[in-house]
Amino acid sequence: MGDQVHRFRLGLEDLASASFACSPLQETVLSLRMWTHPGKYVHQAPMFERIRPEFERLECAPLLRCLVASNRYVPDFLTPRPSTPFPEIQAELAVVRALPPERLRAELEPAFLPHDRQLPPLLAGGLADPPRLLAEIADALETYWVRCLAPEWWPRARSVLHADIVHRSRVLAERGAAALFQDLDPRLLWRDGVLTIRRDWGDGDSDIVVGGRGLVFTPTFFARGAITNISDESPPVINYPARGQATMAGPAAPPPTRRALEQLIGAPKARLLAMLDEPVSTTELARRLGVTPGAVSQHLSVLAGTRLVNRARHGRMVLYVRSPLADELLR
């Protein structure tokens, strides 16, 4: 079946209230694709190979794997639309646990039946006792988060996701909605109050009137392009590939800097400026440079005091980005 289109019709109120969110549960669920479809998300592969032994030790690993269909779909109820910009995963898991058990079959089947023609045996058998299956799924996701993702992967991933949102917010403020949607993904088209996304599932084109429900955008590491819910009845949300994913594969050499700039402000500060073409946290900069966060903070304080970097607070995190003055200096 060829590409179909999903149209979101946005009024002025909807456009004004469009927002971004960073969902740890979304990334937990979508990261299960690393175990079912290896090789699809190359920038995450090095760290997930380090995580693999712990994942394989999980008793719930078979259940977690079967939550992903052969075409990489996951049931919508596992990734509820964030109600705040930075939800805690426990609050998101509470939404999953609150699903009426009698709805569980109807939530699972749209993810599996159109392509796989059947539910995975673990899920099909578990539906004999929907409340128990729902609890087992939520508990498995929580265990996976605590043992595999939260210790090392999420702190780094969160920094990249927050930096992405700061960048998108700047694009929206400086260049408007059309530029934002094109910047998110080429498959998104904004024209005359309609945001169109191409998709390869469903029974035909769909037309959704957002109607004051708001539209939330969430960056992810586990999508090859912009995607939305399977069901048109779900609250409107669009997931899109996060910027800066290559930094998750491991430290990269800082961009080269001109010797004249190093002589002017010192080599460490010159390297920092070269790296700050998009918002980055102190911790992430320290990781990329292989130095302590304290050392980075000292240099950033000087650069901020001379108006060469700007600070942007995003939730609890402070991100740094090159100022226009620094852009001129580097040129």
C-alpha cells in the first residue's frame, strides 16, 4: 500500500497552543525497537549494546519484545500524550495503569492485526485476564526503565532531547510555523491551516480537526521520520526525529578552530564556542570533551560574561548556545 496522508486541521487557537514535550515513557517504549529491529537506529547502537546484557537478564524481556509489531508499531496506550512539558515517568506509567482493562484488547489489536494478522502469543494468552496483563506490561516497562535506561542512557538522552526542543522553539519564534514544520521533517507540510503528514498505515487518508485539543510535538531517538498515533481518536501528537543523535554514539572530536581565535581567547574556550552551534548542557559538553563539568562551567561563565554565549533554561536544565556575536567572531 502506498503512502497515505494524515491531515491535522489547526485553528489559530490550536496553532498558538502547539507545544513541545520530552517523554521518558515514550522513549522507553520506542527503545524496545532496538531489541526487535536491530540496525535501524545506528546512533543508539553502541550504548544499547552495553545495555544488552542487563536487558537479557530481565525476566520480562520476552514480554517487552512482544510489545513491538513486526513493522515497528507499538500500541498507542503505551505512549500517552504528555500532559506537561517534562513529565516524570511514574506519572506517565500511572496513565498506562489507569487504562480500563476491558479496553486492552481494543488497544492492542490495531498495532498488530493489520500487518501481523495476529497478536503475539504472550499478549493473546494474557488477554484471558486483562487486569493482570495490563499490570504486567506496566511493571515490565518500569523494570526496564529502572535497570536499563535510567542509570546511564537517559541522562545523556535527556540533554539531547531538551537541546532539540530549545532549537525548535527558537525556529518557531524567529521563522514561524511553516519553517518549524519543515525543520522537523520533510514529510510534514503546512499550508492554509492544515498540517499534513505522510504515513504508510491505515485504511485511507484521514482528516482530523484538532478543535482546541492542542497539538504536542515530542522528539525521539527511535523514529526514521515524523510519525503520529495509529488511532485518529487519540489526542493529537507528532513524534519526530531528534537533532543531535550522532552525539549519542560516543564522544566526537571538537570541530577545528582557527589558531587566531585560540590565541585570542584560549584553546579551551575556542573549542567550546565551536561546539555550541546548538544548545548543549554543561554535563553533555564535559562528556564530549572528556573533562569535568566544573572546568566547562568556568569557561562558560567567562564566555557568557563577554556575551559570546547565551543561556536558555529548559525545565530544570540550563543549556548554552553561541550568540550572534560569537558567530561573527568564528567567521
